[in-house]
Amino acid sequence: MDGQQVQDAGIDLDWLTRKIEYRNFQECIHCGLCTASCPTYVETGNENDSPRGRIYLMRAVTDGRLGMGPHVRRHLELCLDCRACESACPSGVRYGTLIEPFKIALQKDAPAGAKASLLQRMILHHLFPYAGRVKTALAPARLFQKLGLLDLAEKSGMTRLLPPTLRRM
């Protein structure tokens, strides 16, 4: 782009620059050790779906070199926010401090129907990050399985009452 600034980044850059310390982008040494621990990169093989690739994208948006178009949004939204990359990073990049403000900004700009529900946000931010809470939440499912009730539900046809996504599990 020869140093040209994007006129409309498609996202509230002022808000983002207040939430993200720019030096956090610079902590990444682009070694790629994070890629093997990133589930979306492992699945897609696309560099833009790796923590390193997303850091490049986020920095380019923050610098005004790249707009927040559908291509960039898709790569950022694919991040599971699992932070497996943080433990793999030799430089100690706190990836969550970079991606989370972007995800919040994307959510703010999302159409009403695309915004996460309160339940989804609670599960994402208050359940999944804590292994003990996940274990407790899944205890009824484990009991259901141990008692053989899952097989009974499948044989009786009760699983057909479940939504297709749950039925496949």
C-alpha cells in the first residue's frame, strides 16, 4: 500500500488504541512456535488463522494500513480465544490482551442478530476458561453416559428430539 492510510478502518480505532498497548504487538518475534498449538491454524493451515498471522492483521488494522473488511473479520472471528498459543510462546506474548479488544469491537459493530447472547458470553468467558467449572458443568452428562442412559435414549429415538448439532455429538 506504499504507506497509505486506510480512510475507514471499519472499526473504532480510537477505542482499540486505548484498549491495546501497542508494545504488546511488538513482543511477538514471529517465530511460529504458537502455530502448532492453535486449533484453527492446525485445522485450516492458513497463516492468517494462526496467532502470528492474526497479530500481523491486528497490527496492520491498528496502524491504519488495513481495513476491517470481511476477510480480516473472518480470520479474527475464527480465533477460539483458547490461549493455547500463550503457553507455547517463548516471548510471553499475552495474545488475549490483543485479540479480546478486537473481538469486543467486532461484536459492537455486528448486526443485532449476530451478537452473542448473554448465555453465550457467560459460557465463553466464565465457564470455558476454568477447567474445574467445565468439569462440574459436564458432570450430569458423564453420569448420563455411565448409567447407559445415552444408549437407551438413542435406541428409543429420544435423541431425534435434540437439535441436529447436539444429535451429532
